[in-house]
Amino acid sequence: MAEADGIAVRVERMIGDVTARIGHVRPLVEAAFRAAPRHMFIPPVALVAGEEMVAIDRTADPGAWLDAVYSESPIVTQLDDGRTPLRDVIDDGGAVRVPPGTDYTSSNSAPATVADLLNLLNPKPGHRVLEVGTGTGWTAALLSHIVGAGNVTSVEVDAAVAEQAAKNLGEAGVQPHLVVGDGADGCLERAPFDRVHVTCGVRRVPYAWVGQCRPGGVIVLPWCPNFGENHALRLVVTPDGVAHGRFPRFASYMMMRSQRSAHQAEGAERCSRTPVDPRTIAYAPAGADLAVAAITGLRSTTTYLADGGFRLWLHDPDDGGRWARVTWEAGRQDFEVVQAGDRSVWEEVVEAYFRWVEWGEPDRDRFGMTVRPDGRRVWLDTPERVIA
């Protein structure tokens, strides 16, 4: 009884923290948080993501494990698609030593992020829901408590992850319909759906999600071109089989496996200099990030150098041989540009950024996307004003 009381207190504290962070949690979502406690979907050993990665071990310290589970942090549950066991990156003293190049490939998302996207999705009892990315099973459980377990179809690409999720859900007393497969394909045999809930980042929105929604259906997904900030996208499906929607806020998730970026490749380099400070691009607002990503299709990363310099990297996610790096150095009026591949990557980004400036520097929420059978269009203010 004491343990149950302690968990109930932690759940209420978590709900309070989430509400404080995002401003409002829909009553059905709040009730689902109570009905499907997060700890039932976290493995005994996991990594808590934050400024520094921290290991938690339920056997070694149950209290610290529960505190972390009911914190505001995402919890990493898989590395390198399962090829690197979590215990292999935890030393004898409990410190986390993640080797460079390690990929974080499955997690239990931060409660505020989960609540925020469920708020946007707004599922109601009786709705048929497609979930893309079962992960630990927690969001499938939350959705099951809102709409009914028989109305939830959750698709997971990783068979081992799906197997563990099924165990978690069984122990939680919830039985949604689980499918092992590529979530980009949806689940045609269970369609049509009223809601599509996507728990992995995508650069391209698969039309299958639109085609398997009934008119008026809502799709909520993290649009993650990974150029600066990423973005939550809420689409509504119209009777003609087209989906329109806007980017109301930030969201970022681990990428869908079929849409991960290519690794950078070596190639012939060409050097030049630019008067444009790379920090202007790197530190731009979310609206600029969205516009540049939509126009160029590129992704960005940043590096702080030991000598106090700063470097902006630009990558073509579909071709590792196309990239640029631009280095800021204190006291310089122009900056080194090194590029490889058959695209003028830096020039494309600069041109796209200043198009955004010419439009009046619109915020993220003025942009939208339309998804059709022949692809997607990103627009500003109205679907008629297509920018990419």
C-alpha cells in the first residue's frame, strides 16, 4: 500500500509539472496518465536524458529509479537498434560513457511532450487510432485508456522493441492491436482511422497516413528535418483525400528508421569565404529554421571549437557526400566555407534564409503543409502561397 501511495503521489506531481510546463492538459489525457503509470513501461536499467546522460537501476536504487521515471526527462531504452546493450555504456561506478557515433534509437518520451502531442491529437472515446512507433508501449496504453484498447493499432518496426512493449502492456492490463512493420505504411487492414499519432520524427510525411484516415481525421506528427528546431505538425484530412495543417509548436523525436540521414562521406573539397556570419543561420528563430529546411531539404548541426570558435555544419540527408562547414572566428569579417559534393549547400541556405527575411521574418505558426498523393507542399499563411 505504501509503495502504491508513493507512486500515486509521484504521478500527481508529474501531472502538475507537465501542466506547469505546457499550460494545459486535456482531462482525458490527465486521466490516462493516472490509469497507465509511466513506471510500468520503463526497463529496470535505462538512461535518463538531460544535460548529462544518467543511468538508473531499479535494483540498485528503487527510489532514485522512480524519481527519474516520474521526472520531466525522456528515458532512453535502446542504443544502436539494440546492438549496444545499455549496460555496456555504464561503468562500474555508475557513470555513463556513450561512445562517439552511438545512435539513440528508442525511448520513453518526456511526459510534457507526450501530453502536448496528445492535446493536439485530441482523441475521444470510440475514435479509431493508428499509432506509428510503439516504443515502450506507454503512449499506446494512454491512447487505449482514452479511446478503448480495441480501437488502437500500434505499429513498431523493431521486433524486439515490439515484444517488450507487448509484455509491458500485458502487465498493465491493456491490449491494443500491435503490429510489427514499417509504420510508414500505416495499417491498411485496420483502416480507416480517426486519428494518427506519430511518435518518431519524419522528414517526409507518408501519404499512407492520409489515405488511411477518414475525412475530418487528424494526424499529429513531429516534422523533423533537423535544421535547427524541429516542429509539431497537425494535419486535418479533407474529403478529397488531401491533408492540410500548421506547425503550432516545437516537437522533436528520434527519427523513423527509414528516414534517417545518410552518414557524411569524404569527397573533393572546395574552399571559399563568406561575409555571412554562420551564427546568423545557426541562431535563427524557429520560423527561419522551418523555412530553410522546407526550401533546401538540408539538415544542420553545430560544434563549439576548443579555441572559442564556432562551426555550422550543413548536410544533405539523402546524400552523405553533399555537405558544407562554415567556421566563425572572433575578429574576422568573413568566414571560411568548405563544401563537398555537387550542391552549393551554403549558398542555398543563405538564399533561403534571406527569402525568409524578405517575407517579414514570419514565426513558425504562420507556416503550414499540405500532403497529397503526389507529395507535400509547405506554404506561408494560406495553402495558395506555396514556398516549397
